[in-house]
Amino acid sequence: MSKAVACPAKPLTLLYSMALLMLVALMPGMALACEKSLRWDDDPPFSMQEANGEIVGIHVDVNRLILARLGCKTRMIKLPWARALKELELGRLDVLPGAFKKPERERYAYFSGARLRPSRNILFMHRDALARWPIGSLLELENTAFRLGAQTNVSYGPDYLHLIGLESFASQVSFATNRMGLWRMIDKNRIDGIIADEHSGLYELHKLGLVDTIKPTAVVVSTDAAQIAFSKKSVDPVFVAAYIEVLRGLVKDGSYDQILQRYLNE
């Protein structure tokens, strides 16, 4: 079997025509045999496991559909966020949805570049903390005793980076690999609030029965659109370009919105 020549230096935008040729070649019954690993974790409504054991969610359904249209099987791998980034870098994870494009990640990952639904991260606070700090922006917490919870290696935007860059405030930040522990820390008054995706946060608070104790605030920390990241060690750039074309097709034909409505009830 001949081996494709890698062209890592060529921009992905120049590979779209090659991707289209690849898609044309994927006729029924002629799909290329492949398997790609896709990250998931307990992060509803983006990825979660139902009572029957099935793994579902916005990111899961969208990326499974894309892989299926490219003739690939999906192998699900459960990983906390920080570990998922490392596995992507090592080439042991192929596809990582929900990633923000950052210079340090571009060393080992390609990004979809697709601007889909923005991911609004907002501040959730204990009701007592909300009464004490009725703020309108995260920066107003500077020089306060507010105790913030955050997930390890998660990007929350420039205001958050400014605050944790301050030695006095950084000492008040508690880190965890997942949000479930952070919600319980708020409930026990060990921290005052956390930053989370607005949909994920409300879903989890209802699940934990904490909607009366922990409240969403009007503080929007970031509205950047997350992308899909691909390991440069395990995924060919031509395949990435084909992936992007299928993703755009899902947006154009309404399939993407149908998946959103399935989980967000919009």
C-alpha cells in the first residue's frame, strides 16, 4: 500500500479541495476503514452517560455523525480535561471537542476553525456570596476575599487570567479536575463560586439538587466559540480538512441545530 506524503507545512485552507476529492471517493460501500478515538467525560449536555450505559451529548453526537460520514468508527475514551490534552499531545487521543485554540496547543494539535455556537462561561455563586458580592464583572472580585473554584487547565478568558495572575487572588483559587467536586465545595461553603458553561452548570445543579443554594449570575466571563482539536501525531491534515467540510455540511443542512435542540430544548 502506498503511503501518503505528509504536508504539515501546508495551511489547512489549501487542503479543502483535496478534502472534497476525498469525500467524493467515500461512496457507499467504498468507505475507508478507520477508527478514531473521541474524548468524553461527565460534562452534560456535551457528553454524558445515560442510565442504559449509552454515551451521548452534543459533542458526542456531532462528532460521531461526522466520523460516520467519513466512513470511520468512533472509539470513546473517558478522560478528565487536563489528561485529554496530554493524550492528544502524545497521539493517544485523536479528536478532542470543546477545545479553545491557544498557541501552546497549536504545537501538537490542528483546530477545526469552525465558528459554531459560542460557549458562554458564566459565574455561579452560593446565594450568600451573591448577596455579599452583587458584581457585574469578574474583575470586581479583585482585592476581595472571594474564593473561586476552577477546573485544571480550563481556559476561562482574559479576566480570569488577570485575577489568577495576582498573587493575592491566586491563593484563594481552588482547582479540581471536574466540576462535581467544586459544586459540593460551594454547597459546604468551602468556596464561594465557580465558572462554568451556562448549560452544563444549570444541568448539573438540577441533577445535584442545588438550584436553591447555587445561583447563576449575570457575570459572563467568556463567549468564545470552542473548536474541535485533532492530534498532529495521529491524524493526517487531509483528514482534518475533510472533517471540517463535513462539519460545515451539518451546519448547512440543519443537522447541527437538530442535535442542539435535542439537548437544549430550544
